[in-house]
Amino acid sequence: MEFVTLYSAAAIALILVGLAGVLIKRNLIKMALGFSLLGTGANILIVTLGYVRGATAPIVDSPALLEDAGSLVVKQGAVMDPVPQALVLTAIVIGVGVTGLMLATIVRLYANTKTLDVNALTRLKW
């Protein structure tokens, strides 16, 4: 089995487990963990889909990567696109911030209501 397929399968499994945790669980901590797993699976899937076999990082440090020695045009398929990695790095930072805010809100909610069950939180309903 090719490792790209293995990573894609693991990423989809993480996404499904995270989605199940968000939709099925009623405990707020478990729901927050599900959101985190969902984001991690999405990040792994994006990196996996951005992988190009045999390509290197987009740093031209060898003349072998160029079309010809006189130009600065890189050979097709010689380097990977850096956008997926940059997107995932940004998503990781945003995910950590959102998870921290989610957990801080859960702690504050628990201090006021003494419960983490979503069904017991009826004070905000219409």
C-alpha cells in the first residue's frame, strides 16, 4: 500500500471520528476533542493531497532543477507547491486558537452551571 493512500485513509478516518464525536457525544469536552480531531484530519488530508512524488522543496539550489542554465524557469514537476503547507500551517495556528477559546468557554460554562451535558443547558433556549 502506498503511503499517500495510507495517510489519506488515516486522515479520512480522523475526520469521520471527529465528526462522530461532534454529532453523537453530548459532553462538551468530548465535542471539543471531536472538533480538534476533525481539523487535524483535514490538515493531514490537505498535506497528503499536495504531495508530489519525486519532487523537492521549492528551493532552487541546484542547476538540475532548471529548464536551462540561462533561465530561472523550474522544470515541471521538479518542485512541490508550497501553498498546501502554508495553508495547513495557518490552519494549525487558527485551530489552536479556536480550541483554546472553546475550552475556555467550556470551563466558564462549567463554573456557572456545574454540568458539561449539552442537554442540561436549557437556560439559553427560547
